[in-house]
Amino acid sequence: MTDVLQAPGLDRVAIELVVNGVPRRLVVEPRETLAEVLRDRLDLRGAKVSCDAQVCGACTVLVDALPVSGCTFLAVDADGRRVGTVEGLATDGELSPLQQAFIDQAAFQCGFCTPGMLMAATALLEEQPHPSRDDVVHGLEGNICRCTGYEPIIAAVLQAAGGDMPSSRREEVPAVTSAEAGGDPLDPGTEPVESQQ
Amino acid sequence: MIPRFRLARPATLDEAFAAFEAANGDAAYVAGGTELLQVMKMGFAQFDTLVDLKGIPELHGIEGDGGGLRIGATTTHREIERSPAVADAFPALVGLVRSVANTRVRSTGTLGGNLAFAEPHSDPATLLLASDAVLELAGPAGRRETTVSEFVVGPLSTTREPDEVLVRVRIPAAKPGEGRAYAKLAFFERPAASVAVRVTVDGGVVRSATVAVGSLTEVPELVPDAAAALVGADAGDGALNEAIAGGIATLGSLDAVEDLNGSADYKRHLAGVLFASTARAAIAEAVGHD
Amino acid sequence: MRHVVTRPDVPAPIGVPVPRRDGVAKVTGAAAFTVDLSVPGMAHAKILRSPYAHARIRRVDLDAARAHPGVIAVVSAAELDDVHLVYGHAVADHPLIAVDKVRFAGEPVVGVVAEDAVTAEEALRLIDIEWEPLPFVRDTAEALGDDAPVLHERPGEQRPHRGFEEDIRRTHANVCSSSRQAWGDIAAAFSDAHLVVEGEYHYPMCYAYAMEPYTALAQWSDDGLTVWTSGQHPYMVRDDLAHCFDLPLAKVRVVVPYVGGGYGSKSYTKIEPLTAALALRAGRPVRLALSVEEAILTTRGDAATVRLRTAFDREGHILGRHATIHLDTGAYAENSPLVGRKAANRLGGPYRILALDVTCDVVYTNTAPASSFRGFGAPQVTLAGESQLDEAAAKLGIDPLALRRRNVLDPGERPWPKARGIDADLAGDLALAAEELGWDAPLPPGRGRGICLSASDAGSEPITTAIVRVLADGSIVASCGSTEIGQGSSTVLAQIAAAEMGVELDRVHLIQSDTAAVSYDRSTGASRTTTLMGLAIQAAARDLREQLVEWATTALAPDGPAVEERRSGVQVGDTLHDWGEVVRAWFGGAAGEAVGRGYLRRSGATAEMPPFWEIGCVGVEVSVDEQTGRITIEKLVTVGDIGCAINPQTAEAQDVGAAMMGLGMATLEELVYEDGNLLNGNLFDYRVPRTTNLPELRTVLVERGDGVGVYGAKGGGEGALNPVAAAIANAVERAAGIRLREAPFTPERVWRAIQERDAGVAR
Ligand SMILES: Cc1cc2nc3c(=O)[nH]c(=O)nc-3n(C[C@H](O)[C@H](O)[C@H](O)COP(=O)(O)OP(=O)(O)OC[C@H]3O[C@@H](n4cnc5c(N)ncnc54)[C@H](O)[C@@H]3O)c2cc1C
Ligand code: FES
Ligand code: FES
């Protein structure tokens, strides 16, 4: 190992992610953020980048069920981990109770904050399945919505919590086998490739 | 956008030093990246290589230490917030990390990164200063220990050598009859002012005190005069009010920095408000332990 | 929510809180915003911006940037001699990229197009510019000084879309425009006064923070120019693009997908001409996606200094108001001339005022340009006007609510001679606010209440068209130029089309905001869409129904029984035929369609200006922490007086969102400049309301059917913002005995006022 590290650091890194339950293997530049990789490489454009400063939460995605700022969290740091995005909330076209609650309560207007808000709320409910109003207020303090004034969002999260929120939406982690990979992930010279689905 | 860089992912400290060296000094260590990547994005810093410390087991985790704590540098705010050991040994720290930033930053940002970055509005630095915490550093030239006041020398400036790694923070056990409290006022992302107070109470009288202020000065500072005002005060009665008033008066001479939170005057005033509440909270806790 | 309905009954699905039609797309991440779009061959642009507030560009060296691998084009004004660089719908003063000099720190100077955005950003660092810094003006006071540096040596050309008729008057080289509103004998009003209240009020420079930063994607082809943009006003953008590139309107296509927040900040043209110019030089489709930091430097709200005097008689009747307003428009006019006009109109408030004289100067400074922003002059002047009513009430010993009741306009009464009469029951609104707030209930110490009103001449110009079609299967396509910016137009306008055609909502498809696919609408702003586009859709539907009845007569009953029009079709004899059947019968096959047209202009119901009055009625209860100066809004009441809530859920949502935004501007938000540089031009330092700022809410929707729009509707969405700062200031006065005249009411400002109060400084 020491030999490798006395050489310059890597300018391409092969990573393996399990995105919404689906294993993905790709080669990224270290500078690429998780939001960039999800949006531009994996075509999952739900997560939005707004403040680009870890303040607004529009880019919130889950890494091993914890909320992170996709705008700043490096894709390489998601290597070997489970990534959850808004696209994974509905199962077989059926909205999750939280998504349905957002619609029922009109918990969005322009909808730009919504994917991040939904993921932040998903993480919150994961930890606190029956939050008080105060828990929701404090849990979502780091997610900005400029349209709604928050009231309907809080109502939606409470509605979802009151309903039968599935105790866990965590995906099983399917193993990434090299048969699914495109190219040798450990060869830093490999151009960015995306796994065949 | 984050500019291009190379990444090294060492598994040991020696590998980390080697990787740093291989970049001819054009390198920086990175943990959660919540500060470093942000400043790189904004164009304020650029490095050929980032050396990721998260893969080094020695730097991570929380251990009880005879009533004290040893917190690895790459331990996240979230891990501290949820640690039973911390809840047990240092409740004030739990309250503090719970109010740092937002859930996302707490999931990834580390204690070591916070201290090493030395942002003048750091919450932990102020409390750790008042708590006599010891910082353990390791570099190619060997290991050393230091204190917060020796470590943080200016805004974004520490005595850490570029290739030195902050390994862990050691927080001494509370003495018998000791109470520690921390409070801040924040109008923006980071605090406008914060105060940490540590006291020991024996026989209903404050025997010793340490007071640190943060966010209003360029670096977190000890305020010995404010601490002295508390010493000897009767923890239970009106004398305490007087002692607190005396302490507040000493804060008037702090070299506060005007920023978006407010003028120097106003920030000194806020420190006084916080001093009053933290002194009371620390003394109450101490009385409980007395 | 409390719902007060006295209007006549309405057909379904009007008045029904049907779920928003963009819901599934928005909660699954499928909704595509401009930032989510890409086209084949697309390249990425980044912009080099001025570090100086005011400077001449001596020399630009682009060679190193051009040589950077992956760079496609590097473009400064010199590379664009075939483009009309200067645009502006009111005053043409804004170059799409700096020409010879820059007028604010952050102004675009060079654009780089590269294969990817990181490469473009790398190339920016290779550009070398030699600057000659010039003296600059920081604020309006400095700008109006005798020897002030001048931003625009030559005044920009006046353009037809300034939204008002009078010529723009320039009383100083740094005055961009000046508006006046006056009536009555102002001298007499003040000489007869029992009490004159006087003061200077400041409204901050704010940033709308639409969460999607400005983004545009431009593509040239043999057919002309296509631009996808996050803008609110596709047609205004189209006009400017046609002008810049000398194209017929028909060759410019502007498409607006979902918009991630607007609040006025995405009105009019922003980065579209620059993006199109870069695409022209690159010979590739180009995407320009700004960061929030850049968006702040692109458009902000107008800061205001309002000097106001109000004359009262002994009973608290307003005799006269005299005001001078300075709006800080920054480096360019943008839409500020119109904001200035509106500020002058709105200063009086919805009160009976015998004499008024308001002058509003829109002033250039070397700061980021200001333009439309939710409220549009009203929040700025309402802080002054409504504060003075409470100041007077205190001095006269009259309850502030009673004082308002005494002065408020009756329904139908005209605020000024040529204006449309007030289409609202303001006394009724005040009573509702008072009831919900518990105006007369006892208060604990350290708490206070305030209730304030505003009325805005809203709706902009009625220049609006719509097309409604019946397809062969009877389903309906409505197409219109209104944009879905989150306000719910995609739901509400479909509801109107469904109600007018008598079909189920899910039979209606709505097409919006693609200038190649829909017909003209002036703008999505000024709270006009439900009202004016609603009327256009209604007119189109009625035109369509008329044709269909005629077609039914021809095709279904050539010489048979009379054709009777029914809600969802026609009846011929005993048989009901839906619209699809009529279409098929007329064409004599299984296909065909009918097209209805709706035109709206200044005539008939919309002849009088403004098209409607937008009412703001807000109550707050606050507490003041005397130690820190921190204000907490404990309770917030909004009364939404909107005539008819086509969709009560989206209508209520507008009020809550607007009031919370007002709360932000009143207590938190302010862009701070120091020596020509913005200190807090990012979301880390520019604080907007969070969940933790949310007070206890009480919302009221009042539907009295008194608006000009469909089923008596009138606009909402801005009203609840306008009086918030004033209501808070008044409540704080009652809580703590301090009078705040400078928003935002930051903890330090409040604390200082408390210090002054305690020091007994005469107020
Ligand atoms: C939105 C936001 C809000 C915030 N609010 C608060 C707040 O309220 N209070 C507060 O106190 N803080 C606040 N912070 C700061 C936050 O606590 C820090 O960002 C975080 O703890 C830094 O940790 P990191 O691991 O991400 O550091 P990194 O960004 O990885 O590193 C920061 C710096 O430290 C160096 N470094 C990191 N680890 C080590 C190490 N072990 N040895 C040597 N050098 C090292 C890096 O080279 C870099 O210079 C906020 C940050 C954000 C983004
Ligand atoms: S975009 Fe990541 S937190 Fe705002
Ligand atoms: S819905 Fe627009 S920002 Fe939240």
C-alpha cells in the first residue's frame, strides 16, 4: 500500500454504490460530488443543487440512511455504501405515505426543495417514527423551502408519521459482482463507465 | 464547483504522511470535507492532492477514559451526539453538537475538522478550551500534545504543521463538585457569541472557575477576570447575582470583532447575557455533584 | 383555515381543493426544471465577473483561456459586434455583457464555453483583464450628491414595456426614472392638521432566493433560436431576444419548464441573451446555470428610503400624505421604473386621503441590479404608511384598529380619481383579522399585537390570450402563456377550463409557457394569472361553446329540433351529445377538433385600471426578548380577500408562503454592501426563514365574489407579504415601547432601540 501512496493520488476512482437498491459501479473523478454523479451520470435528477453550501438541503440524499448534502459530499465517499434518493421512495409506481402526505397537504409549490425535503423527512421518520411537531420543526431546520412557509410540510410529515409509515424502507444490499461491472474498476486509467443495468 | 484534485486514501498514519509528502506539500488532509471542499468550491483554496483520513482506524471513535473522554478526530458530530459515553461524561458537549449546523453536516463533519479549521465561530473550540482538553497530534516528525489555546492562534490559523494530523481530543474527567455549561446565541449559521463556564463548588461555595468565550473574538479566549468574579461566590443566594454582574463587567474589555451578527459592543453584550445563564447552569450542575 | 364565503355558487370543480396536478411529478423527482434539461451536443458556460464596483476595462487577454484544452469559445463584448448588446424593457441600459466598463461587482465580463463546466471554470482563471477602477456610489444618498460619479453617461432609451404611459423623468444623472402620484390640496391638508406624524423608513435590499438559480439553455438552428429558461415571462424574454439578435418574433422560441421559485425575481429577461450569444459563438447548444452567489448578483429587490409625513385631524382622519421615496435599483433599470411607479401609487394605502403628493425616484448605485420582487414597491411603502397610522393612533389615544376603520375605503370607493374603485370589503377584513388574532384579549408583558393593511394596484396590463380546443374524443386542451412557478396555475387554470366546458378535470390537458405552442400572455406576475388568464380561458371556452352549438345545429339538427346548450354538451331532442360528438359530427368522421379563442385587453370588464386591487391584511402577535433584542413572531394571521378561491388549498398556500417571506424581510433578510462589495452574497450568510421561524398560524380566506375575474376572483399571492413588516413594527412598539423604522428588525437594532428607550432619549 505504502508504495501506491508514495505515487501521486488517484485522479480516477472506481466506486460501487447501491442506489435505491440497485448496484452501480462507475469510475469517477475525486472532485465529483454525489449530486453530480447522481444527476449527470446516473440520470437521477430528483436531487437539486441550490445553495451549493450545505445550507438549504435541496440536495439531501441518504448515504447508509443518513442525510448528507449531495452538493458537497464526494461521490468517492459513498463508495461501498447505500444511497437513497427521491426516485427510490415510490415502489412499483405506488407513492410512499410521505409522498402521498406531501400531495394531500400541498406541502410544495415550486417543488424545487421537495426531493431534498422528502429525503430529510424520510431520514427523520426512520429515526423517530412518531415525532412530535417540535421534533419535525427541529429535524427539518436545515432544509429551506422558500415557497410554502413550512406549515404544510410539517403537517405532511406528521400525517405520514400518524399513518402506517413502513418501519423501514432500507433496501437489502445486493452484492456487486464483477459480472455487473463495466471495465476493471481498479484500473485508474479506465474512462468513466456506468454499469449495465 | 469543486476544482480537480487527486485523492489518496491511506489506511494508516504513516501512509497518510507518505501521501502528503508525495504531493510535495501541495496537499491537504480531509475528513468530512464540509469545510475544506466548501472553501475549494469558492476558489479560496486548491490542492493537488487531498489525503482522506477517514480510512485510518486510529483516528476514529469514542472511548471513556476514567470519567474522561478520548474522541478520535474523525468522529462525526452525529456520533458524539449519540454516544452514551459522552452523554454520561459530558452532557454539555452533547447539547453543543446537537446545535451545530444541520443534520447533514452533523452526519459527515468531524470534531477534528472543526478544530483544525479554526473557524472563529466554532462551538466545540470554546467548550473544549474551558474544559482543559488536550489535543493529540501526529506528524512525520513524531507525536505531540497541545491545548486549544496553544493550538488556535488566529482565525483559520493553528500551530498544526501542514503535514500534521490531529489524532484525538482528550477531555479530562469532571472533578468532584464540577459543573460545565455551554450556551450560544446564533442568528445565522454560526453563533454570534458563545460562552462556556466550568466551576467547582464545594460546601455551597464556588471554589474554582474557568470561563471561555467564543465567536465574538478572533479566537476562543479564556477570560480569567470573569472566572475570578465567580470564585468565592455563594452558589445559593443573592451573592451569586453580584458575582455574575461582576463577571459581566469584565467582559466589557474583550476585543470583540464586528461581523454580520452585530457590532463589537453588541456582541460583548450578548456574551454577558450568555455568561449569566451559563454560570448559573454550571453552578447548578456542580451543586448537583457537590 | 377559516373560510368565509358569501359569493354566489360556482360550478365544479371551482372552489374545490383538488390535488395539485404537478404533485406526482414533484414528489417523485420526475418534474423537470430548466436545471435538469440537456440537449445533444450541449456545451457548458461559465462567466467571469467584475471584481470592481465601477471600473473601465482597459485590456482583455483571452488567449490563455482559449488555449485551455476543452474550451470551445471565449467571448467578451468585442466578439459580439453583430449583436445588439443593450436590452431593457423599460429603459434599455443593460448590456448583456460588459461593454467598456462595469457598473457593479459581479457584472459579467467574459463568457467561457467548454465541454464541461469544470473546464470552463478552469479557463476563467486564465483570463487576464486590466482594470481602471473608477469612483463609485454606494447608496442612493451618495448617488444623488452633486459630484456623484455617474453610472450611465447617456440615459438608456425608453422602451414601450415600462408598463405605464408617462415619460421617464430624470432629475439627476443617477436617477433612472421618477414617478409622481398626487391629488388634492396638500398644503391645505398640512396647515389644517391637528397632528402631523413624520419619519424616515428603510426597507432592506433583499434577495428573493428562488431556490432554482437562473438557468438557461440556448440552441440555434436554421429555424432561429430556441431558449429554455427558468424565467417567469417567456414572452418578455422572447421580445428581448428578438431585439438583441435582430430576429422576427416568430423565429424565437422560449420554453419554460417547471420553475423552481420566482417571486418576481424571474420576471423579465436575465441571462437568456447572454446564453444565446455564447451559443451563437460556440456553434453549439449552450447551458448556463448560475450558482446562487451569481443569482444574487443578477437580481435583487429594490431597497427603499421613504420619507413620509401624514397629516391627521383630531379624530384621526387622514388629511394628507406627503412622501419622497428613493428606490435603489443598483446598476441597471431592469423593472425598477415600474416598481417606482407602483411604490408611488401604493404609498397612500387603502384609505380615504384628501390630499396626497408622492414622488418616487429610482436611483442608480454601483450595486447588483434590482427588479421586480413579490410585493413590488408595496412592502417598502407599507412599512412607512402603516407605521404612521399606529404612531398617530398612539398620539391621539385612539385604538389603531379603530383608526384604520375610520379611514378605510368603502367598497367601490376610488383611492384616487382615475383608479378602479376598491373591489373589497376592507372593514370586514380588518374585523376578521382582529377576531382571529384576539385583538382585545389581554396580553402578557413583553408582547404586542399589530394589524396592518395594504392594497396594491395589481394585475399589470390585460394583454392576454388563450386557446381552448375540443378534441375528437371530447377531451380538452387549453393552452396559455402563463407559467407554473409553484403558485398552482397548472391546477387552477385547468379547473377553470373544466368548469367552463363542463367536463371532468381529468379530461383537461393544459399546455403552458412554450412560445411556439401557446399564444401570447404578457406575464406571469402581479398576481394576475388566475384573474386575467382565467378570464382569457373563460373567453376561449365561451367562444368554443358558441361554435360548437352552431356546429351542432348544422351537423346534428340541420332541420330538426332546436339545439339546446347544456353544461357539458348540447341537447338535440332527447339526446345529449358531448362536445366530442359535435366535433365528429361536424367533420363527418372520427376526427377533427374545434378551436376557441380568448382575448383580453383593456376593454369591457378590464377597461378600468388596475384590473383589480390586491388586498393585504395581516395580524401578528410578537414577543420581544429585551436582553438580546430578539423578536419572536408568536402568532400570524392572514386574511386572504381574493373574491373567489378557485382552489382554496393553493390560495391559502400562497398567503402562508407570502407572509413567511414578509416575516423574513422584516426580521432577517438584508444584503449588506461594504465598499461596493456584497458581504453576504451567499446562503450561508443571507438568512431566510426556517422551520424554527414559523409562528402559530391562523389563515382566513374570504370569498365575496367581488373581483373582476372568473366567478368574482381576484389576485392573491403578494398581498399577505406587504403589511408584515409594518405589523411587526407596530406590535413591537406595543410590546416594548420602541419604534422601529429600519427593516430588518435585527436583534441588534432592537437592542439599540431598547437602550435608547432606557436612556430616555427623546423619540
Ligand atoms: C452549513 C454549516 C453550518 C455549520 N454550523 C456550525 C456551527 O453552528 N458551529 C460550529 O462549531 N461549526 C459549524 N460548522 C462547521 C462544522 O462543524 C465543520 O464544518 C465540521 O465539523 C468540519 O469537519 P470536517 O470533517 O468536515 O472537516 P474538513 O472539511 O474535512 O476539514 C476542515 C479542515 O481541517 C483539516 N483537517 C480535518 N481533519 C483533520 C485532522 N484530523 N487532522 C488535521 N487536519 C484536519 C482539513 O485539512 C481542513 O483544513 C458548520 C458548517 C457548515 C457547512
Ligand atoms: S445545495 Fe446542498 S445544501 Fe443547498
Ligand atoms: S416548494 Fe418551492 S422552495 Fe419549497
